Amino acid sequence: MKHGKKLCSMMLCLFMAAPMALAEEPPGPPPPGLPELHPDRPPPPDEDYGGRGRGDRPDRDNGMRRLPPEMAQLEMLRGYIDVVGRLAQLAKDPSAAGVAAVIVANDALKKQGPAALIAFFTEILPDVKDPAIARAIRIQLADAYKNAGKPDQALKQLRILMTSQEMGADTAKKQE
């Protein structure tokens, strides 16, 4: 809990200090190569820069204006806070957290091949109580069976997904 309070106080300081730091420095001229923007005039029209696409314009970065370093740091912090908030929300919902765990397990085992995925998910499926997590496992199993060249077993998993309404451990055991 100590670290959480320290992190929150650091973020609060950054949120409060960033606008002040930005307010202290008056905006200077744009960096070389960037057109000067005026609020009363529209941005300059797109021009042809030697056959390069729109994202390759010298004054653009993937179609968006480059941000000053202070704003880029603030955007990074905002993104970090967004990720933390989404992860906290995910952790509050057991079904969503379980489905996320299925996806992470699939990613972790993918390099070992479909046989490892099949073995892991087949072993864990009877212990799963949440229908949403069981369905996520069956989707991964169907994909693993398909990649292993076992279309009949993949179709069996898909048939179970399509025909059953509730997919707890009891239902899964009956249908296997």
C-alpha cells in the first residue's frame, strides 16, 4: 500500500506541475520544416511530397502533429493511468479476468505448439466453474485442434459452443 500512495502522490504532482510548466514557457516558433499554425486560419492543404503517402509528410508523424516533449510525457502518463484503470476494472470482474487469463495462457504456450495448448486447456477445463471462461477455453481449443490438423476435434469444440447455453464444468463433463 506504501507504493500505491507514493505513486498516487507522484501522479498528482505531475498533473498539477505539468500545466504550470507549460504555462511558464510561451510557445516558440515551430520546429524547422513545420508550418506555422494560426487559430484563425485552417491548416495548410496536403501537398505531394515526391510520391510519398500522407503519413510520410515531413511535418506529420503518422498523420498526427508531433507533440512538444512536455505534452508527450503528459500523454504517456495519461496512457499509463488508463491502462491501470482498465486493469483494475478487469480485476473486479472474475469472468473477464478469467477470459483474459485464457488469452495470456494461449499466448504463453503458443510457441510450444498446438499440442501444448491442447494439453493445458484440456487439463484445466473440467475445473472451470465460470461459463464464460469455459467458452473462452473451448474457442482456444478449437483453434489449437485446427492448427494441429485435427478438424474433427475442432468441430466438436465448436459444436459444444454452438449448442449449449450454460457451459460450466458439469455441462462440459457431460458433453465430452
